[in-house]
Amino acid sequence: MATLSVAGTQSAGDFISQQLRTQQAQRRAEQADAVARALRAQASSAQQAADQAQENARNLKVRSDQAQGEAGSARQAVSSLESLSRVDRSFQSIREGIATGLAAIDAAPAPVVNAEGQTTGTLVNVTA
């Protein structure tokens, strides 16, 4: 019977050892689950941040495209204003030329020579 009690003692020791290993494995599994949940939460948070950053990038692209369009319109307006200024200067030059020509016409009429070679359009004093 001594062999049975020794064998029984070893079985009890093996049983307790097995229980300790089982409890440790269970604790490790629970810890791994907790770590997995924490990592999942971090991943979800990071995904939300990435989605928000991507949305911000899209918004910035749209605003950039709008600003580029406005810049193009502004450049076109500047070009149009420069063209109008050149046209205005040309018209001013034409107006000045016309005014000079009209002033010359109004100043003194040019004498006209008739078919006999006489100058007409001048006053001659015949009372002398």
C-alpha cells in the first residue's frame, strides 16, 4: 500500500501542478484578450484619425483648386485691364490728333487758287 500512497501523492501533486498551469494559461489568455481589445481600440482610433485626415486632405484639394481658379480669373482680369488701358491710350492719341487737326482748320482757312491762278479767300481793300 505504500506504493499506492506514493503514487496517490504524486497524482495529487500532478493535479495541483496541472491546475496551476491551467490558471496561468487562463490568466495569460485573459491578458492577451485585454491587450487585443486595447490594440483594437487604438487601431479603431487611428483609423478614425486617418479617415479624418483623408477628408481634410480632400477639402484642402477642393479649396486649392478653387483658389487656383480664382487666381486664373484674376490674371485674366489683369490682362483685360491692361488691354483696355492700351486701347484707351490709343483713343487718347487719336483724340489729340483730331483736336490738333481741327484746331489747324479753325485757325486760318488755307487760300484757294482759282483756275486763273489767282488766290481767293482773302480780302482786298479796293477803297484806296
